Amino acid sequence: MTEVARRRAVRGRRPLILVLPAVCGLAFLILPLVGLLLRAPWRSLPERLSSPEVVEALQLSLVCATAATVVCVVLGIPLAWLLARGDLPGLGLVRALVTVPLVLPPVVGGVALLLVLGRRGIIGRHLEEWFGFSLPFTTPGVIVAEAFVAMPFLVIAVEGALRGADPRYEEAAATLGASRWLTFRRVTLPSVMPGVVAGAVLCWARALGEFGATITFAGNFPGTTTTMPLAVYMALETNPEDAIVLSLVLLAVSVVVLAALRDRWTRGPM
């Protein structure tokens, strides 16, 4: 028996005590999604998707998620580079703080944003006094809340790509006289671009589905801060079928993101 055949034979032994809980876990994850598809108003779906409330929430969500992703890319790539290539003391603590929003309840993140950027916040009071500008309960506030929650996804993806990149190309560029900034733009960044794209896609999807920090920091004002997740929450009380339609849109986005990144995260070992 060859080595490959032996490995397949070992993998083929599936104890029943593990198979049954695995099937139950799979059903637990899939059945709610199947229920969503079965209860969807398919006949009236085009009409409901074109309703003013749904279109407004969809447009606002797309604009805010895209803007939040741009903010995350501009700030997150340098932060990921610092974590991957920096030799400053305390980087372990910085890395831990960067990942805090991944496990922090989004509502707590919204409260923290209010305490810092609110009208009476540490920074927010000065923004209003000096510039007459206030972030809470505005569309820019939605972007800030989404960027706060989504940025760790980008930073982790880019940092991993930077750590896996071959440093010899950067060393070769340095020996040819390229500056650090030129090396980063022409060598480092192109080499980690797949990680940047993957992180940006995950970041965008997370921003699109953000709810807790948004409703806490930006509120729920139709046309201004009501994104799709907030519209789902509102529609559940007044028009459940609209809530199902919006949920289907978010589900479709999630499926598309997973399909686009299947080679990176969802494909198992051969």
C-alpha cells in the first residue's frame, strides 16, 4: 500500500461518536439559512428590492462600507507594516490592542467611540468647539464606527502577508540604492497585494454587516445612518418580509465574499 493510500485509509475511519455531533453542528449552522431562503417572498422580491426604503438603506450601506474600507486601507497598511517589520518595544501590546475590536462587543465599541468622539468626548468636544463638526448621529459617524470594527481584519491579513513575503527582494532593492519608501511602493506592496485585497474584501464585508457600534455611535436615522443591518432591525417590527429581503442581500454578499476568498481560507488540505 502506498503512502497516499495509507493516509486515505486512515482518514476514512470516521468514528460514529464524532460523525453525529458533526452532522448536528452542520445542521445547526445551515438550517437557519435554509429557513431564510424558504420564507423569502420570492415573487415580490424585485418589487421589494426596488422600494425606496430598501434602496436607500442599500445605497447608504454600500457608500459607508466602501468609505470605511478606504479609511482602513489608508491607516491599516502602515499599521500592519509596523507590526510585521517594526522593532520597537511594546509591539506585542500594540498587536493585542489592534485585535481587541475582533472580540469586543460592538455596542461597547460604540460606547467607547462616544466617549472619545462624542459631543462631550475627549476629542469630540474640541472638534465641535473649534470646527463646529460633530461625528455622532451622522453619516461620517457610520463610517467611523464601521472602520473601527472592520480594520483589524485588514491589519491581520496584511501583516500575515508581510511576514510571509521573501525579504530578499527588499534587500536587493536596497543594495541598488532604492529608498525605503520606494522599496515599499515598488517591491513590498506589490508582493503582498493578494493579502491586501483579501483583507480589504473581508474589511468591506464586515463593515457592511456592522450593527452594534453603528446604532450606538451613529443612531438610526433613515437616510442618514440607517444601514441595511439597522433597516433589518426596524423592518422586523413593522414589515418582516422587508427584513427577510434585506437579510437575503446581506447573505448573498457573505456568500460572494466567501466564494471570492475560497482559495485562501475555505479550501481544505488535499
